[in-house]
Amino acid sequence: MILAIDSSAGTAVAVTTSDGVQVSVAETLDRRSHAEAIGPLIAQALDSAGIGPKDITAVVMGVGPGPFTGLRVGMAAAQSFAWARSVPLWPVHSHDAAAVSIVHDSAVITDARRGEWAFSAYTPHPQGGLGVREGLSRLIPREDIDDSQTHWHDSLLIRAENVNPAHLALAAVTLQARGENLEEPRPVYLREPDVTMPQ
């Protein structure tokens, strides 16, 4: 079984089979209580799946893009769980969860706050399923995309209010089946954190 954790938007946890099929999911859209929510959500996802920590054979970790504080909570939880259970940690770009079954050029956007969207462009993969991310994710002004807009130039617009962690696990499984690299285990912030250490 795979445990998938993402806190790039709300906080979301899923348990999937080894091939990325969802067994259970627990989530909250509250963007201000990541630290309080993550432990109970992991417990809820495991309980709903009828398994315990010993049944997890890999942990998928969403690496963003996302805000500094929320993103690091989910990543720390994923890293700690994988370390405690001595199982592999699979870092995955959080926008990949919304691009697991695209058939057209697509643009994934998530709320980056401060009047901006986090934006990633994808093209279809020859084998189908998870798209190919083109270039780096970036921030774009919120006013560049209105609420009724369905396309970004020639790309289908995918608005991801929250990241589906089961889809994140499926993305990890797909990438490995293709022999492609996972992400580096470091967060994708897109902007500097609000609080920095003194020099």
C-alpha cells in the first residue's frame, strides 16, 4: 500500500494500492491548520483503509508549488513517516496530480495567494495518462485568468482547488513505470518565504 501526502493547497492524505488505485482519502480545504490537521488525517486515511502503518510500503510526497508554511508541514510528515517505517519516499510535483489523464495540451493552476496563480503547462504523453510538464512552474497574476475562462491560449485550463493525493500516487507509479525521474525532495515555493533567518 502507498501513503500519499500533500499540503500544497489544503491538507490531503490518501492510501492507494501499489498501482495507484485509491483505497481511502482524508482531506481538508482549510489552508490555515496544516500542522493541526496532518496527524489526524493520516490516522483517518489509514483507518478508513483498514490498515496500519506497517502495511505502507512507500510514501508519496507532494513537493508543491505551494506556500512556505503549509507545504513544509506535509513534506515533513511524509519524510518522517517514510523514515520511521524504512520505506521509499517518492517526491512528486503537486500539479502532476491534476494532469494524470490529459489528452490535450493543458495548463494546471492552483491558488498561490497574494493575487496570483501557480501555473504549470503540460502536453500529452505518447503513452497517454500523466502528461509531460513543460518547463518550470511559475506565478501568474490572478487577473490574467477570469472565473469563466476554460482555456489558456490553446491549452485546456485545469483549476485544482485541492490536490488529490491518490492521483499524486498514481503519478508517482506512472513516472516509475516509464523509467522517468521523480522530483528532487525539496519544496517548490515559487516565491521567497514571508519569514527569513537573520543574516
